[in-house]
Amino acid sequence: MFVELIPILLFVCACGVLLLGYPVAFSLAGTALIFACFGIITGVFDPNLLKALPDRLYGTMTNGTMIAVPLFIFMGVVLEKSRIAEDLLQNMARLCGPLPGGLGVSVILVGMLLAASTGIVGATVVTMGLMSLPTMLKQGYHPSIATGTICATGTLGQIIPPSIALVLLGDILSSANQQAQISLGIFNPTPVSVGDMFIGAIVPGLLLVAMYLVYMMGIAIIRPKWVPPANNLAPIDWPTLVKSLVPPVLLIALVLGSIIRGAATPTEAAGVGALGACLLALSRGQLNLKRLSEISQSSMKITVMVFTILVGASLFSLVFRGFGGEELIHHFFDQLPGGVLMATLLVMVVIFLLGFILDFIEITFVVVPLVAPVLLMMGVDPIWLGIMIALNLQTSFLTPPFGFALFYLRGVAPNEIKTQEIYRGVAPFIVLQLLLIGALALWPSLATWLPSQLNPVP
């Protein structure tokens, strides 16, 4: 009986070490090694399993899909540091600002584009907070509306492609889908690509942005004093607006369009995006050797963090499976009343709660590989599951009191902004995201229809 509980104890201890503040990658790897040594000494863990670790890591590092991660990160950092988003926000504010709620609409639209270009929640929230929050407060926006809008649009990087989260989820779910179908006796598994994840996220992502815009316009009608028209803004300069808007939109459209049409793999499209971002920054006079060095260092730090966590998570999942953790999850879900519906609901609740203490990278590398094969064997669509997980984590990052987006904005917000106002501001957006999750649960075709039309399975 004690041996069967070891996987649960391993998971609990890993979470406990993380709560103590130790680095994620070393917490996962260190906890796994300690339990593996204990298992080897007591004879309940096969030491030969650890010999598979080098092959797994080598296979991961040579995975062509994972090369897209540093390239998309580089593309986002270039667009962030070249002041493209700042110029775009200023021009969009001049266009929409004179209308009630117009400045909020501008923030949502620019945040959507910035999310599509960076794909990193923390970078988007901090950037939008520094650029737009002082202007919104100066123009008389209610603090809760301003902060809630910035937090919500900052988390769009989870679901708006090309998202780093979708790249990682697509790769993990592809492996999980192959594992599940082989377990069911299907030796020619249906492929699930990162491109499918991107295509599946288009409709939910646009729906979420549309819901944000409708909410902002509703506030302008019901509470116009909370979102007053922006005054003292320079008149709109249409050539400048077109110059600031068209190039980044074309770049994002080129990256996504090449993936959707099958002209390029996500990795190839990421390379095109990285090169295009450099050319765009160079054409604006925002790229020199010093800035390129800063961009490279920032991209390297984020990339190293991702892959270091991947190494720790690979060791953790290997030891977890070595103690029979996967069979324990299978047995638990089989005995769970309610079938696939209850199993999916339970997984979503657990991921939502873990989103308070873990970033999406850790959850993607640690939790998803453990539960996804079981759910896929029960008939859950992998694209739908990936979109649901991304939306679920996006909601978790907004939810008080532990949401990561709240901490990011709190760090750059003025001291006169109370934390309670940030909490009140994100509440309506949390409701909107829960409504979208509910709609996806009722109508999975919102995520699966477009991939099936563009990439039909023969």
C-alpha cells in the first residue's frame, strides 16, 4: 500500500519544495532524484529506468518543433524593445481615444497584437502597464477598469497564436496522443501538430477579444464617467498610424498564414518571424549592436529557463512513471464516477489551482504529460484539450489573490493604486473567460472545426 502512495508523495513533496521558493527546474529534478535513490535502496524502483533519461533529453533537444520556442521568444523581444508597440498604442489612442471607452478599446487591440507577437504573459502585462496605465489614469479612467483591462489583455498571450504556451502544449499533446493511440492498439497515430493548435486557437482567441471589446463598450454606455473620452491628445496622423500598424500586422499574418496554409512548419515560420522583426526594427532605426546584444541576452535567459525546466520535468516524469504513477492515474480515472466528463473537470480544476503556484511552462511539462494520455484514451480531442488548458491557465493567472498577472501589474503600478482595485478590475474579465470556457465545453467545435476544415484527416 505504501509503494502505491509513493507517486502521490513525490508530487506533494515537489509542490512543497516549490512553495519554499526554490527554482522550479532544480526542485523537480532534486525531488525526483531523492525519491529515486530511496526507491533504489528499498528495491521498489528499477535503476535501469534512469538510463533512458539521456535519450529522452537528446530527443527533446533535437526536436524540430522545440526550436520554434527560442525563435518566437526572440521575435517577441525584438518587437518589445524596438518601441513598435509603444508607437502603435499612441496612434491607436489618438484614433479611438476621443470616444467614451476608446482608450480602453485601444489598449485591448494593441494588447492583442502585442500578445500575438510576444506570447509571454509577464512581458505583455509589464509592457502594457508601463505604456498605458499612466495615460489611462491621467485621462480619468477608473483605476479598477484601467488595471483590469491591462491584466486581461496581457494574458491573451496564452491563447492568441503564435503563443509559446501553444507551441509547448502542441508538442506535449502530440506525444501524448501517440502514446494514447498506441495503447489503444492504433499503430498509425493521427498526428497533432503545433500548427493545428494555432489554427484551433484562432476562433476562441478572437471570441475572447470580442467579448473584452463588448464589455468595454458596455461600460462606456452604463458608466461613461469611468471611461471618459481622452482629451489633450495630438490629432491623428493617418500616414503615421498606417506606418505603425501595417508592418507588425503583416508580420504576424505572414507567420500565421504560412503555418495555416502549410507553406511552412511552425519552426520555419518562427524563423521568418524573427528575421522579419529584426528587419522591421532596423527599418525604424531601433536596432543597433547594443540593442541586439540586449535582445539576444534577454532571449537567451528565457530560452534557458524553458529548457532547464524541461530537463527537470523530464527527470520528474520519468521517476513518477517508474514508481507506477501513470498506472495510478489510469486506475483513479477509471474508478471515477461520471466518466470522461468528471475526469476532464477534475483535471481542469487541478490545473487551475496549480496555476496559482506554477507557471504555464512547469504545468505543461509536468502535469500535462501525466494526465493527457489518460484523457486522450477516453476519447478527448487533443486540440480541444490544449485550447481548454490554455484558457484555463489564462483564467488562473488572472484570479486573485495569487494570479501571476496581478503580481506583474502590481510591480509596475503606482503606489496610489490599491491591490483591491486590481482585484475588482479583473473580476468581470474572469467571468468572461469562464463563459468562454463553458462555451467551449458545450461546443467543442469552436476549437476543432477550423483545423478540421484546413487540415482534414484523410
